[in-house]
Amino acid sequence: MEYLESMNAHTPQEHRRDSENMALVLRTLYDFPKPIIAAVNGPAIAGGMALATIPDFTLASPEAKFGYTEVRVGFIPAIVASFLIRQVGELRTREMLLSGRILKAQEALQLGLVTQIVEHNDLMPSAQALAQTLLLNSPQAMQAVKRLLAKHSRRRLDEEIEDAIEANAQQRSTEDFKEGVKAFFEHRRADWPSMKSKV
């Protein structure tokens, strides 16, 4: 929360550096050579949703919720868009990113963002059991699969993420973003500057 509040004071260079860091985290997760399992038992919102759904396997409890809510505070989920469009297609990506709505675990499963829904008490044991199953596979073969899949999209993903970093950094300098963050902390509806007529 403190970080979000401090963002309005950042310089354009700091916004770009933050965007580059986020892109690096998500790209590292996406390209990681070993299988990654996420276990989600609560809200996975905005960047948290990316961290929860980019892994190779995402287990979720029925109580888990997902959503890219950035537009509600005048921001854009630019970097995650490149990954999301590969997961659910362009139409669903548009709908999710433009609406900023929250998805329940069951809908996330239907969209292919979650691989399995597991009761809350069974979530970690199920994740550990999945890990044990994966240990029976050839590590070299799994790494080769991940390397091949990453290679298929690398060139295009590189270009998309560079565009997204720029869009992310620019959006953080807009008046709508500043107002959105302020409204969020003041627990009120945002009065978007971009909606006001320019004289």
C-alpha cells in the first residue's frame, strides 16, 4: 500500500525502472527451466494474479479470487497482457483487462488460468503431491519441453514486453493514475481528469 501511494512522486525514469523490474520477474517466471507450481488460497489481484497464473500449474482453493483491477485506479496491466493473451485469447483478455472484474476460482478454471481446484485444507498437500509426481519425470525432458515452449514465443514476447514497459511507465505519469491512486486511498470514486472537457 505504501509503495502504491509513493508512486505518484516517482520520476518517469523510476516508473520505467519499476516496469522493467516487473517485466523481469514475470519473464523469469515464464522462462524458468523447471516446472513451477502455484497454490492460491485467497485473492490474487493485479500483479499477484500474474504471479499466480503464469506458473505451469496453478492449484486454487474454492475461495481463491483472481482479477486484473488496474483500470479501477487509472493504471494498465500492460506487461501481464502479453502472458494473458497466450492463456485465454484476445477476446477474453480484452474483457478481463477492460472490465477489471474479479473472477472466482471456478471461472478461472474454466478459462484455463487455473489447472485444478482443491479444497482449502488439501491445497498444500495437493501441490506437494503434484511435485512428487513431477519428480518421477525426466528432468532433462521437462526442461526441454519448457525451453521449446519458451522459444516458440520468445521473439514476439520480447517485442510485446518492451512495448508494455513503455506503456506501463507512461501510464504511471498520467493525471488519471494520480487521481485513481488518491481516490483509492481516500475510499471514494475517482473523478477521472480525462473525462473532464478541455477548454
